[in-house]
Amino acid sequence: MSSQAVQDYLKAIYALSGEGRPATTGEIADRLSVAPPSATNMVKRLARRGLAKHTPYRAVELTEAGRRLALTMVRRHRLLELYLERVLGLGVEQVHEEAERLEHALSDALETRLDDLLGHPASDPHGEPIPPRVRPAEAGRLPG
Ligand SMILES: [Zn+2]
């Protein structure tokens, strides 16, 4: 399981549970365009790593560790979108796809640098809030 896949699953589960109830493996599969058995399999792996909790045939929720990693990815994604728009001059409609790729390569140091350069922005070019930094002592290592 690649760290990129782990990060994408954590983000998907985080986004789905933002709708006020736990995600199902079917919804996760839909969101990531994978077959439901693949999603179920991956969720079990996340559970073994202590990043998610899974009740068979029911809900998938992130653990605190999983939530912190998901928030880190959301933060990096949105900082990158703003950077791509404001500094590199990409159109708002272009920034999401590029940020989806770049977010997996961003280090803690570069994340800090981007945040400083952009003046600690509160929202991305789509108007979505940029979550505050998860402190390193809390975040642990990104898996992979
Ligand atoms: Zn985006």
C-alpha cells in the first residue's frame, strides 16, 4: 500500500465524514473510483495501522491519528492551490488537479515555507478554509 493511497483514503474518509455521519465503504469506493472490495480491503489495512475504525457492514471513521493525517493533507492541498493560483498564475479551475499530485510530495518544511510566503492564509482559491497546522508532536509521521 503506497503512502499516496493511504493519504487519498484518509482524505476521502475525512471529507465524507464532514457530512455529519460516518462514511460507508461504498461511498469511499465511489469517491475514489475503485471497486467496493478494494475499498473494504484498504479500510481494513488502515484499521490495522490505527488510522481508522471499521465496523463490518457499517461505518468507517478516522481515529485521532487518522484525522490528524487527513487534516495535514487537506492543509497541504489548499495551500498548494493558493500558491498555484496566486504565485504561478494558474486559473482557479486548474489548481485542484495539480494540487492533487503535488500534495503527496510536500515536506513539513515546504509546507511551512508556503504558509509563510502566502501570509498564513485562511482560505483556498475556492473559498474553502485552510485547516491550522497540526503540531508535529501530534502528527507523528505520515505513513509510507
Ligand atoms: Zn482541491
